[in-house]
Amino acid sequence: MKTTHFILALCFVNFSALFAQENTSDKSRVGIKGGYNLAAVSFDGDGETDQRHGFHIGLYGESFVSDNFAIQPEIMFSQQGYVINNGNSKFTQKLNYINIPLMFKAYPADNFFFEIGPQAGFAVTHKEEYSGTFFNSSEEYDPKKFDWGMNFGAGLKSNSGISIGVRYHLGLGDLYEENKTFNRVWQFSLGIDF
């Protein structure tokens, strides 16, 4: 229950920041972004699984606190999960999240930025797919609903408000009860200011 309250509060803060952007600075903008995901998980520190291909899409608000620094709250739908290949067999864990990043951005040059920030995520659906001879089960796994971690990224943003970026999500919340299993996601994005 505390997790749900935390997520709702973070959503409220992000939405408030998103829709209050125009009052803060002439360089503050609201926009939409989306792109391609390469998602995997790290199991017990023994390396990562194969990657699940997916996408992300959502809204952001970028508010400059100075000429070179901005805060960017976001709310994103993100396809995540992982794939395990074993010879001719394949297991795919499909996890879909509503993620709420809060990014701190630095612009060392006019059109180039670095970003870092925390992210909370809420798993909205999960599905397991089995194929081949080894993975012939229909067992369902029950991942935790809440995920959190840190994002690191960089990108380019034109004066017209079109941006491209790459971001790495380092999950810090256990995906399952029993194992040390953490989300790892590469995101490649295109953003457009309204």
C-alpha cells in the first residue's frame, strides 16, 4: 500500500511539473517522446539474459533552472522483460511498466546534454512465453509490481525542440522475491516539444 501511495504522489508531482512548465521560463517545454527498448535482466550478478525488443512512449516536461541545467519529469509506458535461449528452446518474460523518471539534465553545449536521475516503475502486465523442447512449461512467474533504479543518458536537442537520446536504466529493485534479479534497459528515443 505504501508503494502505491508513493507512485501516486510521484505521478502527481510529475504531472504538476509537466503542466506548469510554461509559467517557469521561456525555455521550458512539454513534449512527447518514444523509441526503441533493448531490455534484459541481471541474475544474481552472473551476467545478463538475452534482450527483449520493445518500445517506450510518453510525456515529458523540461524546465530550465539556469542556462545550462534543466529538470525533466516524465511519465512513460515501457515494454521490458528478458529472453532466455537454451539451444532450440526459448523463454520470454514480457513485462510492461508505467515508469516515472525524474531527470536532471546538464547542457555543456547549446544542443548537447547529459542526464541522470531516479526512476520509479509500476508493472502493469506480465506474460510468459515458452517455445521449444526444453521450455515446454506454462508456469507463470509473479514479478514484483514496483521497480526503481537510476537512469543515465545523453543526447542532442535542436533549437526547434526535436531531440534524440540514449539512456541506460540500472534497476535497483529485485524483480522476484527469491533471486537477486534486476532490470537493465537501453532506450533510444526521439522527442518533440509541443
